[in-house]
Amino acid sequence: MHATHETPDLRGLLARLPAPASLRDRCRGIAMLEAILGPVWGDRYYSFDSAWGDGQQMASMRDGEGDDWFMVFSDAGVYARGLDHTAPNAAPQLLPEVPSAFRAHVEEPAFGEEGGVPLATVCFWHGSGADGRADEGWQAPSAAPTGGVELFALLAAADPARAYLEWAEEYYEPEHAPDPAAVAHVLALRPLTAAVVAAIDPDVDLDDLAEDIAGIGYPTA
């Protein structure tokens, strides 16, 4: 899942992405799996903050090698921005086309900047239709991304449980392979049980996840 300059088609990615509500649930489920497999927050690849800002939630990915993406869910819709650190910065070409409803996210320094200039090699969004316009689905700038599309691949997987398992077994190299049914349970946002947690990582206790469950906004019984 490392970035390359042979960038997959962004339009193809957007065609496969689920609707915003389902995408948010997928991001929360993946973040919960990460909390189970990676007790140390700094070692996690994917995360989710259910109280990132006023009425805003944020999903993010950091690979520890300079590639990342940030995705904000708000009343305005969804705004996503990614960075392939080996590709040319395309922010000056991409970001001016982002709708004004997402302008605060475009200018958010926490998403990466250099010399006051935002860093981005790909971005896309989905309006909520709250401004009275028809829902136009997933949209992207007319300028082509310079890299980073593949960083979002897990979010668009046809079988997210299988895709996550394959990725996690390579990234975490767990001593005990997570149980596929337990992974699917978490991605479906079903309440955690001690048995489900143990089936993913037998070294983690359900009680140890209370803070992560609250931060992610993962449903409880």
C-alpha cells in the first residue's frame, strides 16, 4: 500500500467508494480494528476522531514514511485530501476547485503544509446537498492527481474484511492471525465483546479499549 507514481485512476476509486454514511462507518470500523491490533496509538496506520471539531469527525491514515490522508465528515459533507510524499505537490492546481463549504479544511495547517503552502497530491469531496443543490456524488478537481490515489484503496474494497485482513497480516505480522468473522463483526460496527476482541488479538482485553471506543465513537451495547 505504498505510493508510487503509477497512480491508479481517481475516477475509478470514486466510483467504488461507498456513500458518505457508509464510508464513515467503514472508517470507524477500521480504526477500531487498529486499536485492537495496535495498542500504541503512534503505531497505528488508520485512526478516527469522532470529536475532531465542532460537528466534525475526522478519519486519517499515516504510513510513517511520509504518506498520509485526512478525511473530514461534517454537515457540509465529506472532504478528503491525500499526500504521496514522493510525488510533486499538486495543491496549487487541485485545491482552488474545492467548494467553499470545505474551505476551512483546505486551509487547515494540521493536514500538512510547507512554507505556508498546503501539501496535497490528490483530493476529492462529496457535498451533503444542504445548500439546496442536488447531491452530485463524489467529485474531484479537473486537474489530475499526481499520486496517492492508492492510499485510499482499502476504503473502496468490495470485500473490506478480506482486504483489511490481507493488509493487517502484512503490516502488523500478528502472532495469531485475526479471525475473519471477528474482523467482519467489527467492520459491521456491532458492539464489541471480550470474545470478539480475543479473536482478533488474544493479548488485548476489552476493558483496555474503553478510551479508544469513546474516541472513535464506536457503538456500544
